[in-house]
Amino acid sequence: MNTTETKGIALITGASSGIGAVYADRLAKRGHDLILVARNVDRLASLARRLTSDTGRNVETVQADLTSPADLRRVEDILRTNTGISLLVNNAGFGATKPLLASDVDQMEEMIRLNVNAPTRLTYAVVPGFVSRGRGTIINISSIVAIAPERLNGVYGGTKAFVLALNHSLVHELADKGIRAQAVLPGATATEFWDIAGKPVHQLPAEIVMSADDMVDAALAGLDLGETVTIPSLPDQAEWDRYEMARRTMNGKLSSAIPAPRYDVRQHSGLSM
């Protein structure tokens, strides 16, 4: 039974299973009504029935393939027009484990459409309304490969680095407008991701694989702590803080009217003044 006042509507992509389904469960229990977006209509319907029964929250479902321009625009329209939406979870995506020489470039292009184009367009659709209302939260599901691209397929790492960079820019541009943005960088998580990516999860060392429940619970705890980047597996937050400090310190040295001394053409050509 619904005993809590709504915290607004959370729209979750890739919501029918895995990380997205856990977010749906946790956010409903936190008092959010839901709009669940995914391709699998049967799974969506089953999840919606369970969540409505368990939490009493209003749960809508939208069958959509976010690699389809028409379907993506339908979801964009919902984000633009539904003023009750207070939270967007950009979760839909898929990965790959094969190196470049063993990969299909058409599949890589499809990955870019889902992992990069979809969250970009959905973010652009929802932000103006958030700004006009002076509040809103965007959770962007990235990956540890955003900062460790050598671990898996390079295009997959590149798409997740994009998500992290987008999140950095959202924090920079929107924090003073009442908008929160959080990038979540999971490590290996026990979902169907690995089967789709071509490396079943049972082939991974058990000690590096986190359950989807634990991952989402940690990510939401990070959100509650005010983190803009959450790495659920990282034991010491100070390590990320040092990483970020180094990046930000270098940021002021990246543009100059003259090349760095080590690139002095005269030096390398043996010429002298």
C-alpha cells in the first residue's frame, strides 16, 4: 500500500532487468512513482505489476528501443512534457569484451547510438524542465572502464568515458540551478550484460563481481552523500579525490600560446640559436 508522499516521477531506461530493475525497486520504495522504459514489454509489465503491488506507487511502462530514432523521440517527448518527472536514470546500454580486430564495427556503431546518443538526447530533453522548476536529478550509469579503458573493448570504454565527461559538464553547468548529476561507475556486476557482451559472468573471478542489488544500494548511498561520481567498489574515496585533483590541476596547463619546451623543434633538429 502507498503510505508515503510521492517524491516525483523517476524515469528509468533499461528498466526491465538488471541494474535498471533494481533502481526501479529502490526508487519506488523511496517514494517515487515510475516510468519504466525498455524493449522487453513482458518483463516491463511483470516488473510494473510487482512494484505496484509491493509499494503502491504508480508505475507506467514505455516499450521503446532507444537505438530507434522514433522510439527515442517518444521518450524525449515524455521528458519534455511530463512536469512531474524529478529524476532521470540513464541506464540503458550494452557492452563488448572483444578487442578491435575481433569486433563488428556495425555493432560498435549501434553501441554508440545506445550508450552515447540516447543519454545525450534524453538529458537535453529533461534539463530545460528541471531548470525551470529549479530542481531535478540525473543519474548516469557509466562504468569503471571510463577511467580504465584497457580492461574491455575500447569503443565500450569510450562510450562510458563520454558518459562520465557529460556528467562532469552537467555538474559544472547546472549545480547552481538546483540540478544534481551523479555518474555511477560500476565494476563487474552480476547481470545479463556479460552474456550480451560475449563473456558470461560465471567466467569472471567471483571476488570481483558485485550483485546488482549491492551496486545500486551503494550508488544510492553515494547520491545521498552528495557524490557527483560514485565508484561502488572503491574502498577509499580519497583515491578518487586525488585523481580528480590531479585532473583539475592539469586543467589550467592544457592551453598555451607556445608549445611546451620538450617540443622545441630547434632542439630536436639539432639547431641552436
